[in-house]
Amino acid sequence: MNQSVEEGKMAAITSYIMIIGVFIAMSMNSEKRNAFASFHIRQSLGLSLTFVSLGLLVSNFDSLMISSAMWLSISVLWAFGIYSAIVGQTKPVPFLGNLFQKAFKAI
């Protein structure tokens, strides 16, 4: 496996511990920037912000079906992202991953 991937894997996996993990991973990656870790930090930051945004929106509805759909979709995207980090791949999460890469390219 690529040396860069191995060096950034811990920060990449840490970033998927929702919003706290993103900040921890950002500090882990700040001194010696790693492209693999940065990719996954952008993905997990986007997922965290999407989760919070959808949560605020969905909380206005008192519907178990809407809430369940939100939780299921975020969980599937999160699982995809963390699996990608664990196996050392830089696959963006479906639907939103490329948008996250563009929106957070400074990270």
C-alpha cells in the first residue's frame, strides 16, 4: 500500500467520528499535510454538516418516517466513507462527495 495512505490512515479514520473527529483529524493533519487524510477530512466534514443541516430541517416535522430516512441515508454514507478510509481508497461518498471536495478544497 502507498506510504502516503498509511501515514494518513489514522487521521482519515478519526475524521469520521462526527464533528469532534473532524477537528481532531484536522489538528493531526495540520503539521505534515497528507493528501489521503485531507480527502477524508473533507468528506467527513461534509457529512457532519449535512447531518446537522438535515437534522435541523427534519426536526420541524414530527414524522418517524422522515427521521428514519434521514438517519438511514446518513448512516449509509458514513459507512461508505469510513470503509473507504479503512481500506485506503479515496472514493467520494455517493451523491455529495464531489461537492464536498470542491466546497472544502482549502482543507
